[in-house]
Amino acid sequence: RMYAFLRLKLSPIVKIERYVPRKGSILDLGCGSGIFANILSLASPERKVFGVDLSNDRIEAARKISRGNPNLEFMTGDVNTIPFQRFEIVTLIDLLHHMPFEEQESLLNKIYQKLDDGDLLLVKDLEKTPYWKYIFHYVQDSISYRFARLYFRSVQEMQEQLRNTGFEVETVSLAHGYPHPHVLYRCKKRPSS
């Protein structure tokens, strides 16, 4: 409960929900304990959300929270290796900076291949400015994840990576009012030429 409370206070995940279409099949990669997946499902019964996370404990917590909701399903798995079917929307909330850059690129390419033209990828991550917010988050995340290495990109670097993958990118700063420099990338798969 404390984790969920802090997550909702420190992260704009309720705001991010507004950028997600009200209807469709959604794959939430790195879903953790399912907080964002639950928000998506509760906000619109026309969303079917499937969450994947590496931690079995977090997936068990997600299943407990969502018990009885037929529009939510969770599975333990590695986002880099699980085979997944086509979804209309894929979300990555605070996941990429925990992955080496090569793995980020590989995952983004895998997602791109599974989306149809016009489908969406939403990436919520953190930018490197203002610097004090970036350092505050870096230290906090480092401690939370036992000083595992973190892999942040600047907004320009992330935009370039997403465009090189094949997405049209809309960038939204969500840092105002939070101690962390949150940023959202709303990405649409460009039509194949």
C-alpha cells in the first residue's frame, strides 16, 4: 500500500492515462505491481490490458489487486525474450532506463515489428534536465535497485532513437509539480513505405 501511495504521489501515471486511447488491447511491459494497468482498466472498460514483469512477487501483487477484473491479465516474464502477439497499444512506464542501450534498441525494434501502422507506443521515462531533478531521481532509483547501473537518455537522444526505429514522436514534459523530471513520448507507428 505504501509503495502504491508513493508511486501515485511521485509519478504522473494518472496523467499518462489521458494519453492512452479509451479503447483497445494494451500491453504494459515492465508493469510492476500493476498500478498503471489497473488505472487504465478502471478508466475505461473498453481497454483490455495485459501486463508483463520480471518479478514474480510483483506479478502476484498485481493479480491480487486486480482480482475479479476480466479486463486485466498478468504474466511473469522477461520483456526481452517473451513472445507476444499483436497489441494496438504498448506502454513502457519507467522501464527503459533499467536496460542497457542495446537492449532498449532491441526491445523498441521488437515492439515496432508487432505494431500495425497507426498503433501506439507510450514511453514514460525521465529526462536529464533540470539536472537537480535528474540527480535526485538517479540516486533514489540507484538505492531502490541496489545500485544497479541505470541507462538514461536525453530527450533528444530518446527522440532520435524512437524516430530511427520508425515512430512519429510527440514529446510531453510531465515534470511540473514533481521532484522527478518525468517525460512522456507518445509514439505512432509510421505507415510502411
